[in-house]
Amino acid sequence: MRPPDEVGLGPEGEQDWLRLRRQVEWAEDFWLCFIFAPSPRATGILRQRTERLLRGQTRRLNRYEPSRPEELPAVLRELLTPEARDVGCHWIEALHLDSGAQPEGPWHRAWMELVVLMNERRDALRRHLRGGLVLVAPPRLKPYFRQMASDLWSVRAMDIELLPAAEPAEAREWPGVERREAVASGSEVGGAIPDADFALAELRRIQSGNLKSYQALASVLTRAMEGLLASGRVSEALEAARQAWERIRTRVQEDPLSSAGVLHALAMAEEAEGDFAAAAEHLEQAVELTRGQTDRRRIFWFDDLGRLAYMRRDLRDASRAYEEALSLSRQRRQNQGETPEALRDLSVSLDKVGDIRRARGELSAAAEAYEESLALRRQLREVVGQTPEALRDLSVSLNNVGNIRRARGELSAAAEAYEESLALRRQLREVVGQTPEALRDLSVSLDKVGDIRRARGELSAAAEAYEESLALSRQLREVVGQTPEALRDLSVSLNNVGNIRMVRGELSAAAEAYEESLALSRQLREVVGQTPEALRDLSVSLDKVGNIRMARGELSAAAKAHEESLALRRQLREVVGQTPEALHDLSVSLNNVGNIRRARGELSAAAEAYEEFLALSRQLREVVGQTPEALRDLSISLEQVGDIRRARGELSAAAEAYEESLALSRQLREVVGQTPEALRDLSVSLNNVGNIRMARGELSAAAEAYEESLALIRLVREILGDIPQANWDLRYCLMQAAAARQALGNESGAQAARDEADALARQSD
């Protein structure tokens, strides 16, 4: 027989080995790797090489290869034992296929049970193990791992997908690797982990004696906590942690780091109990105790703090925690050097910081974080090559950068980032095939590209991107089933397709897309419950349906949809607090409700909605600054308030609102450039100002506003083409210009405008 090393991996496999080798050589602490392989041939080579490399470092590899499905979940128990802590690498391999490759067979269920348990105990594994953890599974399980264990997946150092190949018999087994078969347990998986009771007894023994080693207390407490929480014994875990903390709280300075570990264990139990405030308080104490130290655990503690703060919708505290974690990540990179792990970890921290800054409306600071992360991801691709992970990470960073550029009105720069990301994701699909992850990533990128094309008036190109994304979303639902993510993705795609159909005047087709999206949003809320995301998605779908019903003259049905959306957004603001997104969403619903009430002649009720809309828009601008979205929201709210004031005969108050809106519309065009939306918004503002001036007898000033508006709408029509909305806008502007010309005695000019408007009307008919 030949050693596996002589069989060969092929060019792609050798690249995978290079990545794995770097990880084994450079990792200083816990790391996680997923390997997806169709057969044991290539995995045997990777395992053998890893074992040799570890042996040269005087470390060892533990191999787990269960022969029965029920043995696989039991591996987690062994990983959490004291003996497993300092092993160089734990290699868990089960490439068995269920009969007929059924997705719900016993091996499939065993893998799902294991990764779900690991997902729940991911922090325990990261703290307990000081080496590698490699999970080797059939390729078809990859989408399930991502779906069912998304948090575990997010902390992986890498994932490898090996190509099918012939399997020589001699490659199946090769002596020399220390092998430990997983021991099947008679108790059900999810019952008490044996180490939990052992550690709990040991903890009581330590606490009852003369405490000399805080480190031992922290270590044993952590093991006890991990076991108790994993088995659902939250009350016991909380009581054990409280007792341990009471034992040492007056002597924490003797060993601050170990004492902080006890505090973190206490916080874990409090979080499991649902007491997030107490958990956050004890985490704060843990990081304060270890101030100035460089232990990697402090990064995890700050990440936990940020997560807890975000769960409480406290963006300020979340930001502070993530910024601290980022600072520690920078320090770790400085200590480690430009290793792939350090580069990727830092880029992930920057993305988290960017997300929080963006949620707080700090667009410039968010852009800074995202751009730095993008630079790191480009550097990482240079270091590790065109691996699927490197390509996907780069595409994610490009989307983040594109999002922030778009929010700042930099449409050309945003388009550049989105198009590059789309190209990478098409490349990824070619490399990895039609996997659920590849399909979803491509669908998301197509939506981003479609959004930018639509904003720039490239309607046909936008429609092409949206329709392709919709086809992928439907394909993905067929592949993965009715998962919450698949339902939401399909709902979003339908809304995008509906938007473009509505802009092009295809109302029936738009209504069809919106109604299907609404049905999915209601189904999703039933599946996941009253989560903030589910509430927001449903409110968005209701707004879309309400808008299309209003456009078709179905005012009662439109009012019902918009009022339901408004109620959801008030509920959402109560849940998440005064975040920029919550304020903006509520203002949109108030505008929609005001429009419906106004169309039904309920002017007082409409005025009430519009004035609240205006107040929220001013508040939002104070929070996020002069962003394009904030400027546009405020401009629109002023238009609506001006309309109501004008309808009630309050011309001076109406003029004040319209003039302020006009100034904002001019400012917005300066920021975002000559986009169709910016040009149309400015045209609307000019028409409103012209109307007030006409009503007050200021004919020359009115004519000036109308003529500028007409020129802008002609430009919009040139960009968008001969679509119903552009034709209607042009007809309206022509009639306004005709009236002003007539009032100023320009009969020929007035008639020319009326003739052009009549021709457009005949064309529309």
C-alpha cells in the first residue's frame, strides 16, 4: 500500500491543504474548520498531513469516526472533558450517506443534532478547546449547517469543499493516527453531560475547602456551567455561579483574569435565565477587572457585551463594546502579524463596528470601517488566493461598502462596488456549483445591482436583475424548503419586481407580485413569531399592497393595508426604541396613511398624520445628519404639510413649508447628482412653490418656477423613457406652464404647451 500522501490531491486540493497548513501552523487558540468531501480519499490525505504537522509541534490529533449515527452527537461530550482541552486538533469525520441519500435519514439527523448542539455551546467550545476542531461531512450537508448552525458557521476559520474523485482502497485507512472512537451513551443527547455533574461536585469540593487557586475555580466553574446550561439546568448553573462569585468577590485582585472568568460564567447563566441587564453588568465588571491585559478572552467578552446591548436595542452601549473589541483585534494583529486569521478576524470586527455605526446613522464613520475591512479582504485574497471563502468575504465587504456609498448618495461609486460583488458571486457559483449559499449570495447581489440601476433610471437593466434574482429565490425555496430565510428572500425579491413593474405602469403585474409577497410575510410571522424583523417585513409588504391598491383607486382596501402597517410600525418602535430605521419606517407609514385620508377627503386626520411625519423627519435629521435619505424625508414631509395647509386656505403657512422643501430638494440634487428621483423631487417642489405664487398673484415668480420644473421633467423623461409616470408628470407640468404663460399674455406659448399635453393624453389613451 502507498501512504495517502502519495495518492495526491490535485491542484485545487493542494491549495486547500496550503490553507489548512497555515491554520495549523499559525493558530494560537481555538479554531474551527468544516470539510465537505464526497469520499474519504482526499480527507485521509489532509488528516495524515495534519497529524504529521502536529506531531512535529509535539501535539497530537484525536480522530473520531463514529460507525453508527447515534454515536455522532455523543462526540460533544468528549470534546468538553478536561482531557480534550489541550489536544492539538479534534478530527470528527462521518461521510456515511443515508439509504437513497434521503435528506432526513439517520445520519442526516445525527449531524443536525451535533451541529445544533455545537451551535448552542459554541462559546463553551471556543473557551474550552485550545486547538483545532475539524468537522468532515458530505457536501450536501453544507447548506443545512449554514442554516441550522449559523452562529457556529460564522466563527469558523475556514471551510473546504473537496471535488469528487476516484477512491483507491489503500487510501481509506492508514496507520499512525491516534484514534478515539466516539462512545455511545445510553442517555439521550441533550440530557445531562457527565462532565457537568463531575465538575459541579468538584466545584463544591473546591469551594468548601481553603481556596488557593482562583484559576482552578474559574476552570471548574466554567466546565460545570457549560454542562449545566447544555442540559437545560439553568437554575443550577445560576446558583453555582452565584456561589462561586460570592466565594471570591472580596479577593478579586489576587487573580483578576480568573475572577473575570467567574464573572463571565455568571453572566452566561444570567443570560440563559433571561436577565440581560445583570449579565451585561457582570460582563462590564469582567472587562474592567482585566483592563490593560491582552488575553484573547477579552475580545469575546466585549463581543458578548455588544450583542447583549444590541438585544436591548441600546446602540450606544453596543457601539462602545464593539469598538473595544475592535481595538483588541488590532492589538492582536499587531502581535500576530499579517496572518490570514488575524486579517480575517480584524475585518470581521470592522464589519460589526460598521454595522453599528450605520444603525446609529453615523454614515461617514461606518464608511471608514467598511472601507478598511474591504482593504483587508483584498489583502487576504492576495495571501490565500482565489479560495471560495476569500471570494465570498470580499463580495460581502463590497456589498457593505456599496450600501454605505448608496446611503450617502454616491450612486456611481456604489454601483462600482455592487457590480464587482456580483461578478465575484457569479464566479463563486461557477466554482462551488448550485449550492444554496451560492444561489442566495447571487440573488442578493442581483438585488443590490437592481436597486442602483433603478435609482439611476436604468429601468430595463434593473428589471433584468430583479427578475433573475426572483428566479433564483424561487429555485432556492425548492432546494431548502420553507425555511424562514427562504421565505423572506422570496418576499424581498417579489417586492423588488413589483416596484419596477409599478414604475413602468404595469399595475396588475405589480399587484400580483406584492400580494404574493404579503402572503409570504404573514406566513413568516406565523413561523418566527413577533420578531422585529418579521414585524418590519410585514409592514413593508402592507405598504406595497396599499400603494398599488391606491393607484388602482381601491381606497378602502388601501386604507386597511396602510393602517395595519402603521400599527405594526408603532409596535416596532416600542420594541426597538428610537433607532433611525424605526423612525424612518414610522414616518413612511404616516405619510401613506396621510395620503389615503387626504384622498378620502379627511383633511383633519390627514393633517394629523402629516404633522407627525414632519416632526419625525426633523428628529431623524438631528439624529443622522444631512444624509440623502434624511433630506428627502424632510422635504417630502414639508410638501405634504404644505398641501394640507394650502387646501385649508393657509397660504402663508403653506408657502413657508414649500419654500423650505424646495431648498432641501436643491441641496439633495447637489448631493446625489442628476438622478431621476432627485430631478423629479425638485420638479414637484417647484410646482408647489409655483402654485402658491400663482394663488398669491405673483405671476412672474410662478412662471419661473413652472418653467424650471418643466425642463427638469423633460430631462427625467429622457432618462426613463416613455413610461406612464413620466408622461403624466410631463402633462401636468405642461398644463401648469400653459396657465402661467396665459396669465402673462403669452398666448402662443400657452397654446403650444396645451397642444403638447393633449398629444401626450392621446398617446396614453
